[in-house]
Amino acid sequence: MSHHPHHVHHERRHHHETHEPNLKVTTLYSGDYYVTGKPHEMIVTILGSCVAACLYDPIARVGGMNHFLLPDTGGNNGDGSAGESTRYGAFAMEQLINGILKLGGQKNRLEVKVFGGANVINNSAMIGSKNVDFIRSFLKKEGLAITSSDLGGDYPRRLRFHPDNGKTLLLKLARKSDMAVVDEEQKFVTALKSKPVEGDIELF
């Protein structure tokens, strides 16, 4: 798979054609989310330490996905930085949930599938695990049950989600075959450190 160039500033989500002529494909990068109620769409992403949540309302037939990474705050040294980090994840989840509700979805009907959070970078920060802990506790607090998940481990994942029927297809990537995603996440973490939580983060 060719790597997308990093100079696309205005359109972070990348649309491209596939072998299925009517299928619109949207690729998400860190900090993105996308919701739709239209048929023949697919959302794809590659996850390293990041987590993606896929939400689907089977009655309204609307779905969406986000892709986020908690900034590494270097441990909580009493300055509230862990709270900042969590707030970032909550913002990513609220954007996605609100997007679904705007299209007629209802929270009590949502199917929730969560993926990612691998500890792909060999250091003691365990960023992937922090993302996994966050998503589990956030969903519990919101009263949203996880329909299915594939979280943790140390391999990147490629994820496809069909928002009109809620189906997901997950491919685990060989450790070295797609370490580019890890480089992107590292750049993203660095960029996050100097940006406000609600800021529009654009890297690509």
C-alpha cells in the first residue's frame, strides 16, 4: 500500500476509489472522525498505539469511526496533565457520538466496536495500554457496552468499517511491515504537546 503524502492540508480525510466502483472510501488519520448515513461507504484506518471506536445504530443505519491517541503526558506529576490527556480522548469520543446523534442515531441503540491500543513503540510509556484503559473506562462511564473489540498486544492493525451495516474487517499487520504508522503517531504525539485540547489538529 502506497503511503499517502503529507502535504494535504485542507482535506485530512482521504477519499479514493476502490475496485467496487460505487464504494466511497474514507481514510482516517490520528485526530480524525467521520460519520455517515449513506450506503456504499467504507472507513479505513491503520492503528498502532491509537484507538479507533466504531459506532453503529442498526435502526437509523448510521455509523462512524474516530481515530485518536491520548497525548503522552510523561506521567502524572500532580499538574493535572493526566486529566488533560483524558479530556482529549473524551473530546474525540464526544465528537463521534454527537455526529451519530445528529444523523438520527440514538445512544441506547449503539453497537460499539473498539480496536487498537497496541504497545508498538518499545519504551516504558505503554501508550497503547493507556489508550485501551481510557476507552474502556469512558464507555463504562457512558453506559455503552462494547459489542466487540480487539485491543492491546504489540502489532499494528488495519481496520475497515462499513458504517451502513456495522461490519468491521480487521487485519493484523506484521510488526515490521507497517512501522510507518508508528512514526506518524510519534509525530502526532509531539504535535499534541504544543496544541490546546480543542484545537483543530492538522498534521497531514
